[in-house]
Amino acid sequence: SMKNRKKIAIAAITASFVLLSSTPAFAGAVNGSGATFAAPLVDACKVDFAKDTGHTVNYTGGGSGKGRTDFAGGLVDFAGSDAPYTSGAPANFVYAPVYAAPIAIMYNLPTVKTPVYLDEATLAQIFAGEITNWNDPSLRTVNDGTVKVPVYKTKKITVKDKNGKKVSKTVPVLDKAGKPKITKYNTVDVNTNLPNLPITVWYRSESSGTSENFAKYLKGANAVKNAGLWPKAQNSTFVNAMPKSVSSLFNFQGASGSAAVAAGAAGKVGSIAYSELSFATDNKLPVAYLKNASGEYAPPSAAGVSAFLGGGTINANGTVSVDYNVKIPGAYSLGITSYGMAYTSGKNAEKQKIVAEWYTYLLDKCPGKYPEKGFSQITGALYTKAKEQIAKIK
């Protein structure tokens, strides 16, 4: 009958609508390059993104400098950079602050079973080639006596792993402003037995946002008391930011990309290096506790980064400015915001839509799914700003 045919037709339309809404309207691919700092989170999370949306994200590292150059040249759909452009930026783009994580100072000292503690002055002297042995008196001084170490409140969350199995993970508890809660301070009696061993310093040889942020820290954190230790402004190439020529230093070793720097340090006893935390974890290297402006020693962690960036200034263009000399309880002072860059106009509409979806996914889903990678869940005012910036991707 006519009535039944109508019912069948409506049922068929409903069924096809259900099918459509559960799979993406189209499956596309976007290409990006840039910061190797962001790679651990990108590599882990793009698999989930593909599963949830059908879209493919291809991301080749190469460093922040390469990302900015590729992006300005229109060679990629998006790029990652740990530092904004100083020149050569394209006309129509936005910075989306979608990643935040610590730059960890990792070291290879198999005989040292307790953590190594570093302040801004000893760190600058090591990376300037002034301190060349692990048993240097100034290093021994920092690693002797009592230190205050913040302990952050955490909670357990349940997330699905790659096979859809539920797993429990530990994440820091953040307040509405995005700041971590400090439950207590441990007073640690430090007596680290540092060996008589030459230091091998590993640095990034290519244009790197991690290098730029690290050099910025060495200058800024020492500016008040020890400006002479690191007088130069930051530079995206580490050797150009150093106080003296690297060619005069026998114990310095360059490598391209965070993975290579960390692997180099893992391969040579006595090494020290800087990179995103998960490269230290992957290479089973311990990480140093770093003195903050409040005089506390904090390990590199998502919570410590959230505390530090909470004291920063969010600029109109989506970048974040920080002050290393502001006293922020629980801060890990080598915390950085890393930026996703995207075009605001003149590009393929479908690809632009995928880029906006990808950045939203990175912001909302990824740090909580993979807390072991050490990235902070962005919340509070910075989260609001990131969403505003993503909305400009047209």
C-alpha cells in the first residue's frame, strides 16, 4: 500500500542519515612540518584522530625553523613552532597555542642514583662551556644541603588505548584558572655524589624553537644576578646564542632534532642535553630538578609547566610571554607554549576544516589521553585564547 511504501522510504532515508552522520562526510589528509618538540604528542594522537574522524595527519619534524620556512612558502597545510616569527611571516595566518610542555634537562650518569639539582647559574655555565666536569665545586654546592620540592595533587582518569581498551592514567588536578594544586612540599636532604667525569654537552645543530626557548631562559633567569653568564639574546640556532665560540670547546656535540640529541646523550656517559620530556623518558635518561624564582626545585612535569605558564602574559596574537623572575609556587621555569600555525584565508576549504579540527583535537583530547608524554592540558584563559585563534582558520 501507499502508506507502507511511505514508511519504508522514510525508514530508508533515516538509515542512510545514520550511516552518514557516523562516518565523516569526506576523509582528507593534511600535511605539516616543524617543531620536533611537538612530535611525541602528534605521533601518538594522530592515530586516534584518524580513527575518530577518518582524516590523516602527516607531520615531519625538521625543527621550528623549517616549519616556519615551509609554512611561509605555502609548502604545508599547517606547521608547528616553539617560537614565533621574528621575520618572514606569511600575511594571513594565526598562532594557536595548542601545546605546552617542559624542556627537560636530561643527563647520563649511571653511578648517580639520586636526582641532580641545577640552578640557572650552573646550567648557564655548563651550556657556555665554563663548567666542564661533573665534580665542579659549584655543581657540588647546588647538590648539597636541603631543597624544597613541590608535590602536586593528581587524579586517576580512564581513557581508551589504541585497541579501545580502557586504561587508567594519572593526571594533575588543575583549578579553573588552569593552575595545579600543590598538596605539600617535601624537604629533601641532598647529598648527590657527582663523579669526576667530563661533561659532554649536546645541543641542537639546526634552527630550533626548543633551543631558542632554552637560550631565552638562560638569559632571562640569570639577568638579575648573573647577567654576564648568558649575555646574548636568544637565537634559533643554539651556537649563535652561546657566550663564546663553540669551536673553542672540545666537549660540545651537535645533532639535528630532539630525538637525535636525546639518543646522543643516551649513548655517551657524562652527557647532558635539553629536549621535550618524553625524549628523556624514551631513552631512559633521568632529568634534573630545576630551581625556580621562588627558590623551590621542581622536576619537569605537566603540572609544573601549568603553574609557570599561569604567570605568563597572553598576547593578542595568541603567543605567550613569560617572566623567569616572577615568584610562582610550584613553577617549572623551563615550561614552554608551542604553537600550531594555520592560514586564515586563501586555502583549500576542506583542508582548512581538517586543520581546525586537528588543533581542536590536540587541545581537548591529546594531553589527557597521553599524560606520559608530559604535555600540559591547556585550560583557563589560554584555552579560551586557543579556541578563539582556531576559529579564525577559514
